[in-house]
Amino acid sequence: MNTTRRAVLKSATASGMLAGLIAAGALRPTQVLAAEWNKAAFEAKDTAGALKGIGAGAPADSKDLILKAPDIAENGAVVPVDVVSNIPNTSSITILVEKNPSPLSASFDFANGALPEVSARLKMGQTSLIKAVAKADGKFYTAQKEVKVTVGGCGG
Amino acid sequence: MSSMNRREFLQMLAAASVAGAALDARPLLAAGNADVLYDLPKFGNVHFMHFTDCHAQLLPIWFREPSVNLGIGTALGKAPHLVGEHLLKAFNIKPGTREAHAFTYLDFTQAAKTYGKVGGFAHLTTLAKRLRAGRPGALLLDGGDTWQGSATALWSKGQDMVDAGKLLGVDMMSAHWEFTLGDKRVQEIVEKDLKGKIEFLAQNIKTTDFGDPVFPPYAMREMNGVQIAVIGQAFPYTPIANPRYMMADWTFGIQDENMQKMVDEVRAKGAKVVVVLSHNGMDVDLKMAARVTGIDAILGGHTHDGVPRPITVKNAGGQTLVTNAGSNGKFLAVLDFDVSGGKVQDFRYKLLPIFSNLLPADAEMASYIDKVRAPHKARLEEKLAVTEGLLYRRGNFNGSWDQLILDAIMEVKGADIGFSPGFRWGTTLLPGSAITFEHLMDQTAITYPQSTLNEMKGERVKEILEDIADNLYNPDPYYQQGGDMVRVGGMSYTCDPNAAAGRRISDMRLHDKPMAADKTYKVAGWAPVDPSATGEPVWDVVSRWLKDKKTVSPRKVNVPKLIGMKGNPGIA
């Protein structure tokens, strides 16, 4: 059982907690990477606008971009999403939730061969496609998955 | 043969088969016939017994199988989405027999009187002991939904069923409704009561913070010289179908990548037989069997489907058997494998209905059950009313028990509309029976029993119906939750299961007048998943209503008008 491990970590220092919050996406990217905030893309009201904002017109489907998300969200307020890119020279990964008021949810840049693998917790108001977009050697690639957000109850 | 002669010949055949069916029942009633039904010769060298979804029914009960269990998309016309004659035909079961009664709703009241009650832990114990005696090393697997569904299970926080499972000799289990006792209580039982006795397995439950496994994913054993592994799969959508706050620190999901990892791991450790003890529901199991390789059998539950024979699913690594073993203690499944040369050569499977008058009660279990019930006897046996009609729950859209609950809560609360959750558990009562408080608890015994009255816009009512219809009829089983449609009282509607999400529900009417999207309606309900909901427990509301009525006339069961379901063998 992991109670002990969780208890230990719960009492971790404040700085430790802060790192956890950033990883969990609780802090908005503005607070972390203020200098590189792509206002046009993050404030776009639809997927096409957001893709345009990051310079990706019509990204190509890729099996080397792996998007993991639940089929049905346990809690629409914190939907866990993992993206791994196996495309050589991946320099950025962007995650979009099509039906959110502002679809662009997170964007990550990878410098100097950093491993292109990210995890985030996204807020979703309703059932929607989640899209991951990776940039490599100036080209854009995409993968997508539908995540259902439901009222719950009535099962079993 | 002339057409006249041919018709006469067929009429003669029909008459003979009716007579045959009538004759059939008589010898089967004799106690000696139990040997024919339960004498299952041993096969092979690896043996599993499996029951699931007993929903805490310690005593024999009646349970009517559904007359509506629609399959759509690729599930159309296939098990488990076959009812009545369609099911009998698909599995070559003779109509009018004891077996036909066990697997279908056909002629339910008459057949129930003829063949008697089913299930009961004392009778299940007798059968399990008998089968074990002929199958050394056999493991008894419990698919879960064991600690919930009765008054005594609720009042003892699952303890009566935990001890019954131990006495029965359960070796391993997985779970779903168990978690509605709360995560702390489940861990307490696993650590204190089950330790060293019953393995509680779930490969798909992790902590929400670090993704650490909460329970062991699998257990391995040596059986008659063969290494075997059992992997547990809890109900993937527990925090969605039931209140999430009850297991807030855990995350579930189907997790078939991790399932593949576990299968590969146990194979690498030498397992020659790999079985998944699953609470996915049969449609999800069928899809998982096509995606994950290396599983010999998925012993399934959750959807309460009594499927007489396994479905063989082909996949990239070979094939996987998928079973579903019904509910309410009505069945015990036996799966035998013949393993030699390091792999499974052949198998035999039988889903045995437990007819309690054919199996003597096990004395030790019977006395344990008496002891559990003794302090509550007066309360359990309190007579609330008499039902004139058959009361049952199971079915995609409604059942007469749910209609009774809807009628009661709507009348007591002065609501326009009633919602009752699409649970698949709950026992059946024959016409003319007394409705006791225990019977009412068989339909309502949950840890979030609040009854509610809410004001809702027509738009919101539609949203809820659409959402739940998608949980039932999404063409991709991984997006289904395995319950039935919410039962609706007061209003009528039309449902098109084949339509896309958000477009299945139409023509919503209240007292024959179309409902308006922006009009507000009073909606009564129960079993809220919201932690802040308050209200009198539903059993108190319904119990008061029943005592007031004294005699309950047959209910007019409100079901939607269906589109596109003509000829579907999942509807009577």
C-alpha cells in the first residue's frame, strides 16, 4: 500500500509543492513562460484559429505521435492527458481541446534534444476531441482522441 | 406431401412439442433430477468456478431476465443482446424447460412457480463444494458487486457479505459497488478481513496523485502442476457511474495497455493459463479480448448477462473466451482447461443455474445466514403492501419495480417528472406477494439513497436523457457504462438508439403536450452522485407510500417509443 509514500510527499516542502502544481497544469503557462506567451494562439476561439496561431495550417496525421487520454473523463475539471512524440527532431508539442471556449490548452517547446514527452491536466466542459500537434523540422503532425464528459450516475 | 398434409403434419408436431414441454417439467421437479443438472464430469487439469454480481442476495430469490437488451452497431443480433426466444435459439435451448426459465423472461410467473426460487448462498455453497470435490485445486472467483444490494449488507457496511464470501471459500475477487462503501472501508476490509484468505485484485486502479497501484493486479498459483494467473479488472467507470467523492484518491479506466503489460508479465513468469476476472461488462470485455493478446478467458460480469456459452474472440495472438455469469446469485460458472505441452489444448464451460429446491442448503452457511439476519428480522419482514402485478427491474428502459418507485416519489413529492437510476440489480416479486421492507431494500440499498426534488428546464431534462442514452448506446463499447437507461415517469419520449450522441431523444411530452426547452419542470429522483445533495432516504419515501396504498395494482410501465429497433432480437 502506498499510504506512507503519499503521506511523506504530502508533507513535502513548499517549493516541492510548487513544482508539482506546474506539472499538474494548475499554474497557467503565462506565469511560467511569460516571455514566450503566444497571445493570438491561446486566445483563439476555435481550433482553426489556434492552429493558425502556432503556425500550423493543416497538420498531417501521424502514428508516431501518441496521445493518451481516458475514454470517459472521471472528472471534467482535471482530465489527464499524456503526449509522446517519436518523430525525430520534435521541437514542440501543443494540446488542444476542440470544444473548449479557448481550444489551445497547453504548448511545450523542447530545446537541445529534450525528450518530447508531456503530461497535463486539462479542464473540459463537454465531450470533445482532444488534439495533439507536434512540430518537427518545420513540419506539423497531429493525433486525436475523443474524451467523453458525462453527467454520471445510473451505472450498474 | 400435399400442402394440406404438410400443414396437418406441422400442427401435429406443434401439439407434440407442447405436450413434451409439459411432460418435461414433471420429472425435473423430482429432487433426484438434480444429479442430471449438476453432475458435471471433470475435464482437464485446470479448473475455475466463477460467480459475479450476486448483489448481497444471501437467500434464494426470483430474478426475471430482461425482455429488452438492445444491441446496436456491431453488437446487433449477438450475445449478450439476445432476449427470449432469440436467446434460446442461439444457444439451442429447448423452450418450456427449466434451462429456458433460467436464461429468459419467457412465461416468467408460471415458470417461477413451477421451478421455484434461484440462488441463495447456502445452496451455492453446496454446489461449489460438490464441484470442488471432483476438481482438486479448483479456484472460486468472485467478480464483485458482492458487498452491496441488500439491507443487511448496507447496515453491516458489507461485513455480512465479506464473511459469507470467506465461508463460501472465495479465493479471489474484483469489485465495483464495493467502492461505494468508501475507499477507507474497502481498504480496511482488504487489510483486516481478506488478508491471507481472499485476494482482492485490480490492475486498473491507481492513485490519482502518482499513479501507484492500489491493489495487487494479479495472483499466480500452481494448480495440478500447472502455473496459472488471474488478473483482476475492477469496473472502469466507478467514479463516473457512482459518486466520485467516495473513492476520490483513486483513478480507474479500462487501461488495456497496462492489461497487456500484466499478461506479458505473468506469461514471462511462467503462467500457462491466464484468466481475467473482469467487471468491465460484456461489450467492453468483447472489445478488450480483440485488442489484448495472451488471455485464455475473460470471466465477466457487471452487465448481468446470463450467457450460456462463452463467445470466442479472435485476436493477433490467438483467441480469448469471453463469458458473463448473470447476477443475484442465480448462476455458478465452471470453466475447465486441459493444459498440456505448456499450453491450453481444450476447454469445457457450463453456466449452472442454482435452483434452490434441487440443491440442499449447506448447514453451516444456512446457520451463518440465520445469525446475520436474526437481529434485523422484524424490520426485514415488515409487510408494507401486497402487489397484484409482477414486480421486476431488469430491462433497458424500465421495469415494474422502478415504475412503482417513480409513482411513489412523484406522488409524495408532487413532481411532474420522475427519474430512477438504471440499476441492473434488484430481485423480482411474483403477483400476489407481500412487499416487505427487505424487498424494497433489494431495490434501493445504496450508500447515497437521498431522494430529491429539483427544478429543471426542459433543455436540461433532454441533456440528461441524451447523456445516459449515450452511455448505453454509444457504438463503441469503451464509451459505454453498462447500466440501463434512466427510468422516466410522468413524461413520454421517443428514442432512436442508432442516432448520434445528442440526437437520440425526441418528442418529449408531458400529459401529451410537447415539453419546452426553456420551461421549468419539477423532477423527483434519487441516488444523486453530487456530495452536497440532501433528502430523505428513498426507502422511507416509498415505504410510506406502500403502507398508505396497502394493495398495489399492476403498474403501467412507462417506456419510450423506439425508432429503428424493429426486428432487433434484443427486444421481445
